[in-house]
Amino acid sequence: MPAVRKTVIAIVGAGKCSRKLRDMAAAAGRYVAEQGGVVVCGGMSGVMEGAARGAREAGGVTIGILPGTDKSDANEFIDFALPTGFGEARNIMVVRAADAVIAFPGKYGTLSEMAFALKMKKPLVSVGAWKLGDDIVQIDDPVEAARVALEMAGENQ
Amino acid sequence: MPAVRKTVIAIVGAGKCSRKLRDMAAAAGRYVAEQGGVVVCGGMSGVMEGAARGAREAGGVTIGILPGTDKSDANEFIDFALPTGFGEARNIMVVRAADAVIAFPGKYGTLSEMAFALKMKKPLVSVGAWKLGDDIVQIDDPVEAARVALEMAGENQ
Amino acid sequence: MPAVRKTVIAIVGAGKCSRKLRDMAAAAGRYVAEQGGVVVCGGMSGVMEGAARGAREAGGVTIGILPGTDKSDANEFIDFALPTGFGEARNIMVVRAADAVIAFPGKYGTLSEMAFALKMKKPLVSVGAWKLGDDIVQIDDPVEAARVALEMAGENQ
Amino acid sequence: MPAVRKTVIAIVGAGKCSRKLRDMAAAAGRYVAEQGGVVVCGGMSGVMEGAARGAREAGGVTIGILPGTDKSDANEFIDFALPTGFGEARNIMVVRAADAVIAFPGKYGTLSEMAFALKMKKPLVSVGAWKLGDDIVQIDDPVEAARVALEMAGENQ
């Protein structure tokens, strides 16, 4: 009997950001966890930290795929910190590990993650991130974004 | 306050192997889980499946870092299946994610994982795997191997 | 005495494209080669093939960093075909290998390459590719784009 | 008409080594270049530098696949320096790029390259490197090793 695996949602966005943006990411992470989903992210600060914090607060599981080789680089809300030593190339792995991706505003690292999500045909929900065309679902509210991401992830599996 | 993260033990070895070897890997995985550790492996069959089964039976967490892009390739005992699309290069990531490595007999994929463990100066315990010199701790009993791996992982952190 | 290494220009864009776009890529590749530069690309068809053809016609050197494991996948104008087995993650390596990047229109793979070029702060010249803000130099003429890319690569070293 | 691509030989071994070992690597590199082959290596010092020097002296082409992100890390005999930012994971790419591999003595990085060569079923000739079983051709003389590697590479294509 194959295991029933939890849905995995990647939450990506700026490594340095406002408190407001971190809180929005936390709201998305919290909703994913409340619904039984797992949050995967780049494991560092900013949006990644917010997303992990929200998920943790809801009793969920958080996975951080780190650019460096030291797992202590991960933010304090990461349950499973996976150092890669691959630098920015770890962005691909964050996306690859996910059933759907939620993107918050960020710079070029975030852009690379959105590009890979689109390339891999993963469902991609943007909460104010890069405008890159019609393959991205644009939603302003982070909880609604998380709800749609989970729904699309379910359909995609 | 930084999170107290669980110790992560990689269990590596042949993708195709005897039932006896799978059961030995299960014994090691079970012990790791009983002690509160996480088992990371390549997520596929053989030793990887045995290790994950043992850990699962003891209520532990199992992470599988997969060579392909489809998480349904993972064996049924993997809780968190992370597809990479990197092929054999995922072997590096299995080792990188671990605080210590237990190697069971395997062919050249296993050898590559042992080589990377040694290169990265991760504690490496061999249960009958490749003989590669004095940096490897040789232990015949899988439970004792798991005990030593956990102990060395603790000292290494 | 350190070697005087040739400037390396990555040319990226659609794997499937019109003859016109291939010819534009060829014009850029030809100019790079005429000026003594090396063309690196993803090694496959479309813009990659055009760029390599142009460089080859001018007697230049072409390097193709391939997604798969078989070097015979490379287009016929690639001098040095480097299979990676990393799938789309090889896009990062194409960009990493370059001193500057010229982007022609393409879809999400091209977008990922542009994102990484921006992330890595490599000079990036776009000939009608994705509009992603002011860090990209927009030039319509492929030869002029190649001239500017070579100039910026020189300043960046 | 597909291009007739040159045979690519990876030469691997210690990053720090005796002058004698560097000269042996140079003899192998020189022979590969004299026969029209390309030398690929990790691009750094020791055996890598020796191999590239030998190939360069014979007018051959040398490719260095670097662990870091700065191409100026490459030794002075590398014609095409490809920074990866992948750290030790670049070892896989050195092997993947080759039609056959010649291994000189080295530590665990060399071991990982030999493991991957074996895993990928690339012809592997050892000049005093790790003893890992019957899939490796053992040859003491570096020129003869290069001759056999080129021959096996030809048969393997």
C-alpha cells in the first residue's frame, strides 16, 4: 500500500523583507499547516522565515532546503534543515520538492523559483510577486492564495 | 531561541538486495527512530526501503531524496519525498543532509555516497560496506552501528 | 603567468523557434566569435543551435552544457558538449560559465536563465526577451547586443 | 551532418601532490592532446594542473570544471574555465563530461570521481589510485594509461 503523503507547498519570496510581508507569508504557511500540508522553503530569513513560523505555529511540518553546507543556517522554525552546498541552485530543488508554489514579492532569486515552477508546470500562485503572464494565478490575500495552492496541488497529483 | 533539531542519519546501500540486508537496514533505521533521530536516504528500494520501513515502524520520520522528478517513485515508507531530477548527483545531497552516515553493502552508488561522506568529514559507520581505510568505523551489528552513528553525530554538531 | 582566457558569452533563448530568430542568434554568435569570444549555450536546438552555428561559421569555439547524459544530444555546431544529467538545473551552469549573457525570446527556461544572470549580477543584454526591469540592457539588433555584451563582460572581469 | 567531436578524457587525482605525480599527470595529458583528445579536469592544482599543463604543452584543449563561482580560480593551463558554484558536486560533472577517466592517486574527492565513473559505466583507468575491483583497468605508466583510456573511449562511443 503506497503511503498517503502530505501535500507539499513551497513558499518563496524575499530573504529580506518588511514585517508585514513576513506576516503575510506566515498567514499562508499557517493555513497550509492547518490543512495538513507541509511547507518547504529555502530555509533562510524574510518570507522563508515567516512561512515556516506560520506553519510551525499551526503545528505543521517545515522543510528548509539551504544554499550552504551548514544546517545551523536555517531559521528557527525549520523542522528539517537540508543543507545542499549548491548555492542558488538550491532554488530549483525547493520548487521540485513542491506540489504547488506560492510566491511572495522578492528579487531575482524569487524570480528564478517562479521561472522553474512555470517550467516544471507546477501550480503557481502569486501574492504580489513578479507578473509573468497567464500561467500564474494572482491572489492578493495570502490565506486565499494558500487555499488555492492546496486545491491546485490536489488536482495536479 | 534556535530550534532543537533532530539528528539526521543517512542510511545508504544497495538499491537491490537480499531480504536479510533489507532487514538489517530496517534494524538500523528502527534504532535511529527510537532514539528520536530522522532517517534520510535515497528514497528508493533495497537498503533505502528497509531503512525507511524500520524507522516508520518505530514511529520515526523518514526523508527520501529521489533521483527523478516524480515523488511517487519513493518507497511507501518515506514520509517526505523530495524529487530532485539530478539523477545520481542526488547522492551528494543525501550525504550532505545527514549528521552521520551508515553504509550497508552496495555498489558504486553506495561507494559515491561513502566517498562524499568522507570528503565532507561526516562520521561514517560501515556495516560490511566498502573498505576504504581508517576514517570509517566498521561495525557488524546494525543496531550497534546506529548507536555509534548517533553518538558520533552528536559529537560532530 | 596566468592564462589570458577568452571572454565567454552565454546565448540563451527558445529551444524551438522561427528561422528568423535562429538567424538572429547566429548573427550574435558570429560577432562574439569574430571578436575572439567563446559562445556557451544549452547545446540543444533553436536559439542555442543558431548561436552555435554563427560562432562556428566565424571559426569560433562553442560549448554546450546539456540537460541530459548523452553528448550526442548536442546540436552539430557544438565543439565541446558537456552532458550534465541535471535536467533544467543545467540552466544555472550555462549562466555561471559566462562573463555576460545575451537573451533572445524564449519561454520559462529562458526566464530561469535570465533570473539567474540577474541574481549572479552577470551583465545581461536582451534582444526582445522577457521584460524584467532596469538591470537588463534592451537592444534590438543582435550584433549590437553582442558588441555590448562583450564590452560589459570586459568591464565586469 | 553531425560534428565529429573530439574525445574527452577526464584526468582526476589529488589537488595537492608531489612534483613527480604532477609530472605523471602531465605525461598523460600530453599524450591525450597529441592524439587529438580534450582534457577535462577539476581545474584546480595538483594532478589537475599537471594534466592541463601537459595537454597545453602539446597544443591541446583543456577544460576545467570548477567548484567555486570564480573562473580565476582555475590553474593557468585551463583554456575553458567553467565555474559551477556546486562545490564538490562538480566532481560528478567532470566525470559526466568525459568519454573515459584516468585516475591518479588522490583522496576522497578522487574516490568520488572514480565511484561516479564506475556508476556511469565510463571506462576508468587507474594509475595507482584507489583499488576498487575489476571494473578498473590498472596501468602503472601514465602514457600507456592515456593510450588505453583513449582506446576504450573510442570503443565506448
